[in-house]
Amino acid sequence: MTNTNLKLSLFAIRLSLVFFFAIWAIEKFIKPETTVAIWKAFYMVADLPLEASYVIGVVQSIAVLCLLFGVAKFWSYGFFLVIHSIGTILTYERLLDPYTGSNHLFAAAVPVVGALFVLFLLRDEDTFLTLSQRKHA
């Protein structure tokens, strides 16, 4: 694989992840009740205030912008790798029973974890259309 192919491949992964996570970040603002329900069902937080959805949305939106522009890669790429991995692990029952209801949709989270892992490991090589062209942690 040429260096150009690697950079374009990492850019494609980063851009697709931005699309994926932007949907979740925007949802915090337009459907905050969904965030409350998700936190109750998966994170055992029964009384998350509706306003907390907006705070979470702001944090996620900032992280999405950092991911989009390749800023603070260790922290922004790592942030999504950690939070998405935790979220995926917390849905293990649905992953182990994919054919009940719409549980098979949870399987989409697994390749996202894989893509995040690859992007995190190769973050120094991900320089195409980033604001941080130099290699660093």
C-alpha cells in the first residue's frame, strides 16, 4: 500500500466515523428525551435531567469537530474509541441475541469499534485534510 493510499484510507475511515457520531451528537439537541431513555436503559442513570442531553451534545459535538479536522488526535480519537467501546460492551446481551427484535442493529457498533481502533493506532499517519499535519501523540 502506498503512503497516499494509506492516508486516503484513514481519511475515509475518519470521515465515515464523523458522519456516524455527528448523528448521535445532533440527536442530543433535537431529541433529548432519547438521550435520557438511553442513559436509563444502558447506563443505569434513572434520573438524567433533560438539560444534561444538551451538555453531552456539546461535548460530543466538540469531539466530532476535533475528529473531523484531526485535532488532538490522541484525545479525540481516543475519546470515541473509549466511549463507543463502553457503549458497545454495555449492549452485549443484544449482541449475543441478534435475532430478537431489532437487536441485529446493535451489531453495527462492532465494526465501528474496529475502525476506531485502527484510526487510533494509525493516528500519526492520518494527515490528509487535517489541521495537525505533523506526527505527534
